[in-house]
Amino acid sequence: MSKLTLNERVQILSLLCEGASMRSISRVTGKSINTVTKLLAEAGEACIDFHDEHVRGLNCKRVECDEIWAFVYAKEKNVDTAKNAPTFAGDCWTWTSICADSKLICNWFVGGRDADYAEMFMNDLADRLNNRVQLTTDGHKAYLNAIEGAFANEIDYAQLVKQYGAAPDSAKGRYSPAQCTGAKKKARIGNPDERFVSTSYAERQNLTMRMHMRRFTRLTNAFSKKYESHCHMVALYTVWYNFIRTHKTLKTTPAVAAGLADAPRGFDFIVALVEARAPKTGRPKKNT
């Protein structure tokens, strides 16, 4: 990274978190696509380590979880006929949890949508929480066993099960979503307060992810080509969202609201994380 100045690295990282594609960033900054890719990988690894170490001991009261769909290299139905498809090609789900009060992304996990991934995601979430919380998810069946295994009875858990009907005639089309006709609140573990059984913040967070990470945009060619790049971008985005981006309602960052930081950070903070992980250059000193 010695070929890039601090301002150049800050510009590239900022564009990555504002929904620009890697090719467009390369054109705007005049840097090669390999340079942009290398910086994303290094920043992603640094952000993974930082989040894993520092987003812990959380005193959340209410947490919401959801999964957001994307794909790597090719959609699942096209993987068999795709040329040179990598190991993790196909549908890709990003699991996220968000604190309803501080809006902090507590943890995230990228993988499939089955029970094994749900278990790993929930075990990780349980390790980050200090106290008993009220947890809400959608009606995905994999959550129930995963939450029972991770929290036992030390949680108040409910599912918000949405009911869907056909799209209205005026909106029918190839990509028209089904119409939500209602939702049922189902208490699963403990004694969840029905007033706070909601996934609204988690679903709004899904929209923010789609707006700020180009590879999540639907109906474009901006999908992730590599699983590793997908994870690196989610890691970078999460640290940006938690520690750098000022939440409009909170008037500060989620990390400050959650007591994890004293003040909002800047992208130079992520650059510093990258530099701290970089191998030291120069000749080793000889013992005398």
C-alpha cells in the first residue's frame, strides 16, 4: 500500500461504502482494479479482526435479526452451467443482528441459510452479549433450534411471521414481490414483550446494505465474483456503519450510542488498522 497516499486510500474506502462499484472506483481514482481489490482485501481483514475484538460486552435490551440474499459468481440455478465456478458460487446469505436502541450491528455472518449457519451465527451473537435480551426474528425455522442451543432459557424470544398473498394486478410482473397481508407474533422462549416484537430495524438495515454496497444491488451485474471479496466488503461496511457513519436519528454513530467509542471515527481510522496489520519492511537488525 506504499504506492497509495492516505487521501487516496480514504477516497477509495469512502467510495466502496457509498455504493460505487470497484470498476467505477478504478476509473474515478485512476488506480488499477488490482489496487482497489488489494485495498478492499486488506481493509476487510483488518475490519474483521477489529469487529471481532471490540464489538463485545454489549448491553443491548432488544435485538433484531434477519438475513439478506445475494449471490456469488452466479445464481444458484446457473452454477452447474457456469464456467470455472469457484467453491462458494451460488446463493449467498448475510445474517445480521442489530440493537434496536443503539442501531449497532452486533454481528454478521456470510454463508448459507440452513441450520448449521444459523447455529454459528447465534452462538457468535450470544458470546457478544452481556445480559438477557429480547430477540425477534422472522419465521425462518432454522432460528428456533439455533437460539435454543445458544441461549437456552436465558432469552426472551419471539418470531414475527409474515403472511403473503399474490401481488396486486397493477404491480404484476417478472420481479413483482408478493404482497404482505399480515403478520403474527409468536412467543417462542421466555416472556417477550409483544409491543417490541418487530424486525423493522433489521429490515431497514437490509435496505441500507443494498444502498451502500454495490454488490448487493439487485438486477445488475454488480454481484460479488468471489466469496472472500463479499466477506471483506461486509466487514468494511460494518465497521463504517458502526463507527464512522452518523445515524440521522441518533445524531451520532451506533458505536458511540452503544458505549463502544467516545466519538465518531473517520476512514483514516480504518487505514490505521490496515497499516497496523501490514508486515514490517526493512532489513532485520543483526544481533551484536
